[in-house]
Amino acid sequence: MHIPDGFLSTPVWAAAGAVSAGAVALSASRVGRTLEDKQVPLMGVAAAFIFAAQMVNFPIASGTSGHLGGGVLAMLLLGPWASTLVMAAILIVQALLFQDGGITALGANVLNMGVLACLLGFLVFRSLRRLLAGTQGALISAFITAWLMVVLGASLAAVEIALSGTIPLRLVLPAMAGVHALIGTGEGLITTAALAFLLRVRRDLVHPLCLPRAAAGGAA
Amino acid sequence: MKGARWVWIGLAAALAVGGLLSLAASPAPDGLERVAENQGFWERAVQTPLLRSPLPGYLFPGIADERLATGLAGFLGTLVLFALGLGVGWAVRRLRRRGA
């Protein structure tokens, strides 16, 4: 759901750009305090992997495809602050090198696919994990969070496009939310599979704040 | 950087996805493109880009074989993001050392 140049009016892309720039600056100032040495190479691997996975569109319905956003997956590995920086880096490279997403729309795309999934997604995941204990609880929380952030990100994109006067909200919002409810299912499955795999083979690569909450006794 | 094995395994997996699995990607329009086409505002997308990217559409320039062009673009982009992710990580860690 990379917004190209031309869909957003100047006030809308400027406002979205300001919000994203603020979120990235806040993340850069916060991340240093919590970044472990191991997380520096993990930022490289996560950025590379999520960029690569975003290239693999999967068919969802008649003549439509979707692809991973990866914001929630990045957040589960890196925590909210470092993942925001990684998602911003991916979206900047996509716009500059590959013309995927407009230059003027960059701030909106970082907001819809990065900031939202990493910061709001972190709060949502942590709240769900509080209710759902154990590995299974964490996996269910990850699926719901990933799905919800795709649908919310698409809805936010629809609001931005509508506020720009491109198309009425009553048309674009249900259409964007609807198609991304399907794409979000793919996002949820990939995110959950990746988390399950890492919890099994390299639990230490999952961010400490995103590990499963012990049901009774075990370490978490 | 300590040569942790998982870093190289992770990078290799990313390169395989970006350079090989990407060839199997569905060519169908994505969610936003589909909605924009259906609702008739796709033509609002600026056709002459404000900034000309070197590899538009994830295709390596000057290569006739589209599969090879896609694979190379994916491979290159994955390497660029590995380097950039590391670079950002190093930069923010330096901020911390300075006592931010």
C-alpha cells in the first residue's frame, strides 16, 4: 500500500511527513538507551529480510495481490524504537532506489506502514500478551496485532487520500479496509510463523519486551 | 562486529527471498493499486516521477530478461538495507555512548 506521488495534497503529505519525522527523531533518541550490542546486526538482518519479503506479492483475490508490511515483525525483534528506524530506512530506500511510494508521500508511507505498526503495534501487542499467557498467547497476540496494524494502516492511508480530496472517504475507506482485511491475514500468518520459528530456534533474538509471558513459573 | 553465525544465515535467507523468491511474486496489483483502479483515481498517480529512481519497479536497468533484472534488483536492495540497518544501529549506539 505504498502511496505514489499525486494522491496526497500538500497539506496532507506535509502533515504526515512532520508526524513521521517526529516519530523517527523520538525513536532515534530513545533507542540508544535500550539498544543491546546484539541488536545492531539484528537491525541489518531485519531491514534486509523485511525489504526482501516485501517484494514477494502473494495473490489474495481476483486479480489482486498483497505483500508483507513487516512492521509488527520488526517490532517483535527490535522493540518499538529500533523497529521504527528500520521501517523508515526500508521505505526511504524503496522510494529513492525503486520508485515504490512517492517522494512527497514518503512521510505518509512511513506513518502508515512503519510508525503505526511499530509504536501503536507495540502497545497493542503488549496489552494482548497481558491477557494471553504462554507461547501460544504470544503467537495469537502477534497474529491479531499484525492483522490489525495492516487494516489500520490501510484505513489511515484511505483517510489521507480522502482528506486530500482525491476520492470521498465513504468510497475509499471501506474498500481499503476490506481488501487489507484479506492482506492482513497473510501478514498475520507470516509474522506468526516467523515468531514461532524464532521462539523455537533463537529465542534470544526476540525482543525481551515481546517474549511470551510465563503462564506459571517459567521464565519470560 | 563479532562474526555471529546467525547474522550470515539471516542475510543469506534475506538474499534468497529478495533475489530468488521474488521471481515468484504475483504480478497482480496490490491492495491500494486495486482500489485506485476500481475507483478511478489511479491516473492521479504522477506518471513522470518527481525524482527518477535508478531501479524503478524493482528492475535492474539495462537487462532485457525481466526475471534476471528483478532478481538482481532484489539482491542489490537487500544488501543495501543490510548495510543501512547496520549503519543506523551503529549510529544510534554511538549516540548512547556519548551519553544521550
